Amino acid sequence: MASFLERVKNTIEKYQMLAVGDVVLVGVSGGPDSIALLNILFLLKEQYQLNLFVVHVNHMFRGEQARREAEFVAELAENLGLGYKILDRDVPKLIREQGLSPQEAGHQVRKQIFLQLGREIGAQKLALGHHAEDRAETLLLHLIQGTGLEGLAGMPPVNGWTIRPLAQAYKDEIINYCKENQLTFYLDPSNKKTIYLRNKIRLELLPYLKKELNPQIVESLLKLENIAAEDNRFLDELTDKLLPDFLISSQKGKLILSTTKLNGEHPALKRRIFRKVYNIMRPEEQGLSFNHVEKLAELCQADKGAKQLNLPKAIVVKKKYDYLEFLDEKVHFTERNEGFTALWEIPGRVELSKNHTFNAFYTDTKPDGFKDFYQVTLDGDKIGSPLTIRQRKPGDRIKPLGMQGTKKLKDIFIDQKIAKEVRDNVPIVCWSEEIIWLPGITLNNDYKVSSDTKMYLNLELIWDEYV
């Protein structure tokens, strides 16, 4: 039977993960997986003439312990004679500011760091220590949260420049390899906390499935992932090949698609075209949600109504005649005189324009310091995601804070002495079809915080007039 090291080498060769002379950025947390990964790559350094560079990210969750782990990784890289970078990122602050989960925030930070550092050192590959159970857990996580084909192919052995040499290895094997080779590693105590969904899957769901339903559940899930990955790769290549047929124009910060051609295509291809165009404009982001893609499909077919949709990270889509215009607002500042609609998934942020950003986050205690209607706290138990930010429509009404009856927005604007020429630019925030917040003016009395409120939804409009 082949040794653990030989089987990892076989995985590297099977998926052609390394080429002679590769510059490889290696993500090292200090845990057993990344330590085993670095050790194996170092053993292969001469064979492949690799230039290895170590990166460690301190997410600043665990104080002194995290600092010791960062120092340990730095010392390890120095002892091996490898270049390295230790980076601190205040992920708890990012969670508070953007309403992200710890996992989402950590992933976002690491992805940005890996891309930036990879460009700086000229890396061809990014090596990560994900193993077989990690891949199975990720597939289950995506299934539970809702996913498409791309989510089923969540952690393939090779994905673009990312390689996972331990993709076919198991956790117990990795621990044993570290112990047999006297490799020091750290264990993250937060991995045992079942408050995180991934940990519940790892510690409870996967063991249950293995014991009660299928002892080979990990292998079965990886078969599904491999099939999905191949299908997804084929469809991605097909989308790349067909995209020019739908493009009317392509220039910096602006892509224009034919709605006539899109509306005649299968919904599956149409969705992929939308995702591909967004990925071209925002390659560093994770991509569009299902809701965003469906809203794009509606906009593509719309004859009347909303003519504009705001996507994450300042990408605006306008419907004009028989085409969709995707605009990067960081390149083109667009005036909002044709109507606008923005989908706002909460918790999270959405940029309505270069100088208007909406932010939503939940707390289990009522926050202090909200002094005006640009920052409000509502009953989060009564509101779901996504919210919609839109322009006013004829007949709009709201039940203002402190009132039992509704009032026309037109009358509210008159009372507030808001000039006619700017009323169409006032963003209106809705849950379902009901207006729940007029930033800077009032909120809906039906959604105010009460003694029964368990979860507080905090909404804020960050308005920088100097951007």
C-alpha cells in the first residue's frame, strides 16, 4: 500500500498541480493540514524547482494565541529559508461594519490577500491545505444554504490558480503524518464550537450520516463534487465561447448585452452569461446571488417598470431599448434620472451610487447612538431578506413612526420641504411591497422595536458628499 506521502504526490501528478519552476504561494494557518502541506511541498521543492512563499493571516479573533501562531509560522518559514508574510486583519471589525458571518468575512479577507500577494510575487499557484472531509463539508454546507452546480463543485482539487494537494487525503492521515514526522502544529479551539454551521456539519451531521446511512458518505459526496466540477468546467468554457454572440459592446467599465438574443436563450445559459459578465467586471468578488440573477432576468424581459438594477460593489445595470448596459460606477458615475431599483441582501452592504452606501446588521441588544433617521433600528423578527431600495412611485404610502394611519409620500415630502426636483432621488427602502424606511425622514411604525423584539435590525445610509 502506498504511503501517505506517495498518495499526495499521486494527487499532484494526477491533477497536474505543479509545473517545473512554479512560484507557489502557500497558505499556512499553523494547523496540521497546512503544516503537512508545507512540509510536502518543501520535500518536492527540488524535484519541481519550486519557489515557495508562505503567507499567514491573523484574523484577530483569538488575541494572544493567534499572535503566537503567527510567530510560529514566521519562525518555521525562516528555518526553511522561505520567503513569508504575516498579515493582521481586523475581521471582527469587518463583521460589525458589513454584517457578514465570521466565515464569510474571513473568506473575503483571505481571498483579497491571496490575490494581491500572488500578483506581487508573481505566483502561478496558490496551495491550500483543504482535505477530503473539508470538501465534503463544503458541499453539504452549500446544499443546506441553497446552491447551484457551481456550489456542488465547491472545492475541486484544482480551481484556476488554486491547488489542493491534500484533496484526496483524510484528516486522521494528516494528523498521523505530522506526528510521525515530528511536525509541530496548532489546533484552533473554535473548530470545536458548534455555534458555527460548518462545525455542526463537521462534528454532528457528517458523523451521523457516516454512522447511520452510509459509511462511505465522504467518498460519495466527493464523487458528486467531481462530476459537478467537470460539468461546471464544460459549461463555463461553453459560456466563454458563446459570450461574444451576446455582446454588443465591450469597453472599460461598460459591457452591453443584447436582450433580444438573451431572451431567446435557455434560462441556464442566460444565468451563466449574467454571472460571467459580473465576474469580468468584479473578478475579486464571489459572484452574484440567485436573487440578483433572477432580478437581472426580470429586467432583461421587462417592457415597463424598473429600468435599473444595482448589483453589489457598484455595478449598475440599465435596461435601454433592446439591450442591457452593465456599468462600473467606479469608472462611470451615472445620473439616476431613469429610475432605479437595488436589491439589498441583509445583513450586508449595497452601494447605490459612488457616495451612497447602505449597510445592514443584526444585534441581539438595542444599540445606542442612533440620533437621526439615517441610522435606524427596526424589529428584525418581522423583516426578511432581501430588501429593495427604489425610487418613489405614484400612490406610495407609509405609516410614519408614531402614527396609526398611513400617509402619502407626496405629503411627507411637502411637509419636509423636499424640493420637487430631488424627490425622485430619495431612496425608498421596502420589505416585500411595504415601505419600511425613508432615510433621513422616518420609519414605518409597524416595524419599530417593541418589548417583544428579540433580534434588532440596524439599517444605515452612509452618505459621503465628497466622494
